Amino acid sequence: MKILIIRHGDPDYIKDSLTKKGKHEANLLSERIEKLNPDYIYSSPLGRAKKTAKIATKPLKKEITVLPWLREFEGKVGTGIFKEICWDRLPGCWTQHDGLYTDKWYDCAMMKGTNVRSEYEKVAKGLDELLKSHGYEHSGKIFKVNEPNHDTIVLFCHFGVECVILSHLISVSPMPLWHNFAALPTSVTTLVTEERRKGVAAFRILSFGDISHLYKGNEEPSFACRFCECFEDDTRHD
């Protein structure tokens, strides 16, 4: 089985939709999706992801199924007015916690007493149920193959939850994924199952955050998801 995780186009967060650029990005993506001809299409319930899915899959005329757990990851750290998303911490802060690099990352002091673990488990549960319905049952750090297949499924979602999905599929902490990787708008991350022994599969990442469809269309990638390359740059710091 093949999984395509696609981030929404350049966002208009105020309207929870796409900017003009975002719509153009989604149109450029549509040619790629049409050639891939996925068997199943799933989307986050948020407007920017649904809009991207609708534009990008329009030539296919296939049903888009909305899955609540594909919405942007809602784990928060801190309390009161200082409560903030867990997947945007300053490097000088989170890298000081060695536990965040381990499979017990959620037990680290930064995460304890927050909703991060419960929100992570919601996504993990939803993902496991979806994969089981497609023939692959999560069992420890591998997958039991109930119905081997070559189906392609597409998940239109968001960067934060994409890293949670990857974290759960390959059994690693999401923290380095959240903070050391960047999936730009309409980027495509591709995974496939690998069944080297009958009845047992693992997922392998063939590509992460691919935006070749934008380069093909001579479209400059959006800066969304990135921060300043150098501190003196006149680009986003926080």
C-alpha cells in the first residue's frame, strides 16, 4: 500500500481557506494527483485542507472522506496565556530536554500535565483504524498484513499532524520531525509498505515534502512553515 500525505496549499488562516497563491499551488498539484489516480482520498475537516483536496482531486471526480483526527494537531504546552502549540518550540529550549528525542518523549517535563499525549493518541488511534480498514493492522512497531494490496490512499492535512502520523508509523519521537523538517504547502510525502516476510509489513518513506509540481509550474514555494534563515533576514522569526 502507498500513502501520500499532502499539506494544504498556502493558507489564509484568518478565513481558514487558501490564498490566491494557495489555490494556484493546488491546481498545479492536481495534474500530479490525476496521474497517480489514488484509490481513496481523505481530508482534514479544516477549510484550507478541504479546499486543497477539492481543487487537487477535481479531475478524478472521486469522493473525499473527511476524518476529524486529520485536523491540525492541537497539543499544547504551558498554562494560561502562555499555553502554546507543542510543535513550535525554540531550538534553544526543546533541545535541552534529552527525553524529547526518545520513544518516551511524552514523559518529558515539558509535556507532563498537558494534553499532548492524549491528542497524539487520538491521531494514532484514528490512523490505526484507517490502516486496519485497508488491510494493515498495527502490532507493536510493525504491521500485521491482513489484506496485502497496492492501493494508494491520500491524506490531505497539516504539517503538525503530518509529523504525528510519521512518528506513529515509524515509531520515533515527533519532536525532531516537528522542528527539524519542514513540509511546505502542497508538498507530498510518500510512504510504501515493505513486506519482506509474509504477513509482516513496515512503512518506508520514499520522499518527504516533495514540491516538484511547483517547480514544474515555475511557482516559487510558499514560505509558510519556515522561519528566517539568518537572524538579520527580514523574514519570520516567531
